[in-house]
Amino acid sequence: MEGDLQRRFGINLRNERKARHQSQEAFADLLGVHRTYVGGLERGERNVTLRTVERLAERLHVCAADLLGGG
């Protein structure tokens, strides 16, 4: 369905943040973005480019596919 990948990315990003025991603000600092942007990503409200997914994955030292995958 439309937006499923966007929501899955948000869930995976939130799971990564929680696994690191970080607030949205600390996580946003790590990623070099604003806290409200992280919140929008986690809720699946932001439409990100693949380049943005790659950039965030690089900063987290994870595979971009892991942020997009799952079921």
C-alpha cells in the first residue's frame, strides 16, 4: 500500500534510536538534523529520498537496506 515503505523506515529508525537508548533530540544531534525532523521520520510523515536514507545509514553505521527492510 502507498506509504508502507515510508512507515517501515520510520519504525526501523525509531527502533534503532531506542536500541541506542537515545532521546529524539540526542539522536537528531547524532544524525545532524533537527529533532522535529526525526519525529516526522519516525511517524512516517516525511518523504525521504534514497540519498537521505543512505546518508542517515552512514551516520548510524548501519546498512541502508536494514532501515528500509522488515515486514
